Amino acid sequence: MNPFSLINIFSAIMCASLGVFSLRLDPRARLNRLSLATCLCFSLWGFCYAFLHAAPARDDLLFWYGLSAPGWCLFSGFALHYVLTLTGKHSLLARSWVYLALYAPGLVFTLKQITGEMYAADFIRVGFGYAEVPMTDSPWFWLFIAYQSGYALAGIVLIYLWGKRAPARREKKQARVLVVTSVSALTFAFFTDIILPAIHHFTVPALSPIFIFIWAFGIWYSIRRYRFMSINLSDVSDEVVYRMRDLLVLTDTRGIIIKTNPQIEKILGFDIRREPGTRFHALLKDGERAGRAFDAMISSRTPRFEIIGEFITSTGEFIPAEIRASIIQDEFGDPQGVVIIGSDLREKLQLRKEIRERTAAEDILRMKNAAIEKELGHAQRIQKALLPVSVPEHTCIRIGSRSDTAAAIGGDYFSFTEFDSGDLGVFICDVSGHGVSAALFLSLVKFEFDRICRICGDRPKSFMEELNRDLIVNMQNYFLTAVYGIFTFSREDDSAEFIFARGGHPAPIVHRAATGGIEELNCGGTLIGQFRSACFDETRVRLRRGDRVYLYTDGVVETRDCERRFFGVEGMMPILRDNGVASLDATLDAVIGGLTAFRGGGPVEDDIVILGFEIK
């Protein structure tokens, strides 16, 4: 085999080896994978040209020339992609059209060369190989030259600018090596394989695959000399030291400080550059104890020691710290220095203090909660004592009640009054607030109810006005919603009349037995106990045998399901209508069952009271 073939073989093997070597440095890095792809293109180019120069016949020559086309057509795209990655053009590489621009031209030129002529019109035997006769009259030739030259120039400029702007000297040197070797390789290749053949000066065979090895040598030199495309553990350790939050001190075996991390200067105000020769224990409040521990560790060659001490800042402040020291040994086990790490304990001590304070506060809170629960127990007993033990029995009207209690003490209340005339008064209300205050307010409401009933219990509007005045005078910060009504009965036609007044409370509902119709009974009125000038209307409703009237608190209509939707009057009316022929108790049970199903297992959020009245 002729010398040019051997040199091309050598170049191909070295390029392939460099690609594999760079990949092994960091197989996951895109830069290293692109280096492998570029080197494989060069290797294919050199390998095929080794056999091209030794081809005994034209057919063999054309075979190896066509086989080499992917190598010398595609390497520019891989090389520019490599440079864009190296120089950190990540935002540009995030765009899909960039990859089309990188690789589409090379693929087109490869396809053109394989299927026909694009670059070389003929080959001339020169010495130990062949020189290419360029197709200077073909636009494909000049397009290819522009493509190769443009991509190469762009890559060299990008590397040059990257090195110029790089803050690290190591990166500047890497860029310098890459630029020099790239320019050298491309200049030689351009002169021998493009300029000389273009002026019909065929003195040397095609040497580009050999000159490309100069660039490969630059990559190898950068890797070996400046750790190019590999992780610099020294740089990484320096970065870790720089960023660590603990205090770090490096001393010699005498305890003299050699190096510190920025936290020492930031927290303690100590700068080794201004105070050379300082011993480590001089930074501590109890320096003598730390010095003895340090000397004992060195003399006995104990691997480490730990103490709790206090650093002294430049302002005289003491910083508690957990101090750990470890000996640095050489390959023979002799101490070379000591690494000392101080962990600032201020946050930990502050946290312990806060935990103690919080624990004490929780103990106080538990005692207060116990007292509140005790008071709530009293409030529950008060509320229970205020409500009727049972509904009254009446000759003209059937009465039923159902209730469900929330976890908190609520303010729902109802009561009945039987007049000497045989009429029946009913009062239902919901007071503001919860807990003990609501229970105490209910006590006042019951007292006022009993008192006002004796004065104007047969006049619902007057009843509400008197109740409003009394509450404003006696309980200015509380209010309630309520309905007060009276059932009067006619002995002549077995009819009845419901006369009522309403103050901000859910409207009563009437169900007509004859028609099955159901409706809300509207009546004007505002909150009770809030406004001195509050006005209340009075409404009269004629009732026949079998007709029913329902009174209820807002806990019924404001019951929520799992999706936080309200039950509403719209949810209650169908139940009352569908159970209109059932007994009054069965209808009330159906309403409670409907509420339970609507909650879907959720808790009772507010007290629920529903009263039913049916004319006999």
C-alpha cells in the first residue's frame, strides 16, 4: 500500500479513537456525542481515501469515492452543531429549523454525489495517489464550496468569540487551541484540494483527510492539557467550598490557617489575606480548649475531633457552632493539614427555643380549650333546657317537629303558646353567633318571648315590633331572624287561619290538601334587633282541613353537598309534595332523610329545625 494510503488509514484510526475517547469522558453529554459523530465522519473520509489512492482501476476509485461522500458532505453540519453546543447557543438549538439548516444541505449533497457527479469531474494520477479535477463549471460545485466554507468560518468565529468572552483562563486556552488547529487544517486543505485543482495545478493528491487530523490533534491536546469536555474535579470542589453555608477552615499541622471559604469572612469578618499566620483557635472564644483538642489529634493521629464552641466575630459577637476537624493525610498516612468545618447553631438553637415556647403555649391552649369545652357543655344543657320537651297536643291542629344539631352550639330556637281562646302561637328563630354567647342570648329571647306573648301574643306584627325594641335596648350587638304566627280556628266551617309576621327568616311553606299545590308564604320584614326603625308586615292565610304549614330554620335550605351546592327550598318542596298524602311525621322524616342523603356523609354544619302543622 502506498504511503498516502497508510497516512489516511492512520488518520482514520486516530479520528475514530478520538471520537470514542471523547464519548467515554461523559457519555451523557451532547457535546461529547457530537464529537464522536464528527470524528466518525472524518474517519470514514480518511478510510475510503486510503483505498481510493491505492485503487487499481477507475471503477474501484469511483466506488471508494462514492462511499466516502457521507463523510466529507456531512461533517460540516456535525461540526457546526458541535460548536453551537460548545459555545452555549442553547436558545438557538431549541428551534427546529436550526437542525434543518445544519443537516439538510449535507444530506442533499450526499445524495447528489451518490447518484451522479457533483464535485469531481475526473481524477488525475499524481505520485502515490489521485488528485480531483473539480467541476468548476457546475453550480453544485460552487454551492458545495460555499456550504463548506460558510459553515467552517461560522464555527471558527463562534469559537473565537466564546474564548474571548470566557471568564476562565482554561476556556480561553481551549478556544485558542481549537481556533489555531481549525484554521491550520482548513487552510492547508483549501489550498491543496480546492485552489490548486481550480487553477489546474495537479501536483499533489487529495490531502484533506490528512490535514483534518490537525484539528483532531487540537481536540486531543485540549482534553489532555485543559480537561476539555471532561469534569474538572478541582473546579467542582472549589465551587462546592465556595457555595457551602458552613464555615470552612484549612490549616497546616500547627493549626495555622492556610485557606478559608467566603462564609468565614462574611460571618466572622476574618480575612486571611490581612491576618496571615493566624492560628485556628484564635477564632474561638474558648480557644485554649480547642487548641488542646487540635494538638492531641495531631500528636495521637486521631482521625478527627468534634467540639461545641463559639466563634468570635470582628464585632465581638459570639456565634455558637458545632466544630468538626479531620486530618488530611498523604499516601504514606502522614498528616499534611486539617480541614475544620463549623456548623452555625444559631438557627438550631433558635428553633429549640421556639419549640419550647410553642410547647408552653400549646399547654396553655389545651387548658383554655378544656375550660371552653366545659363552658360549651353548660351551654348545651342551657340550650336543651330552653327548647320544648315535646310538642303540644291540640284538638284542631296536628303538630310535628324534627331537628338535627351541629357540633358547635347553635342558636336555633322554637316555642309554642296555647291561648285561653284555643288559638295556638308558634315562634321559631335563629340567633346570631354560636357557643356560649348564643346560648345566653337564647335565654334572653325565651324570657322576652314569654313576656311579649302575655302582652300582644295575638298580634304577630306588634309582637315582632316589641321584640325588636327590647333586643336593641338589652342586646345591642346581637340579632336574630324569626317567624311568629298564630293559628286561629273557626268552629262553624272547620277552617283555620294562620296569621304571621316574619323578620329576615326563611318564608313558611303551605301545602294544600285539596289541590296538592305548594307555595312559599311571603311577608316583608328585616332582621330583629338591628334597626330601631324596622318595619314588619303581617300576612293572613286561610287553611282548610288537611292543609299543612311548615316552618324551618336556614340550616335546612343551606345544607351543602360534597360540591358545596345548597339544598335550598327547591330541594325541600318536592319532598313535601311527594309525601303530601303520608302522615305529618312521615313527611318530616322524609325531609330529614333527604337532607342526610344530600350531604353525602358530610357533617351537619348548622342546626336544623323543621316544624309541621296540619289542620285536623
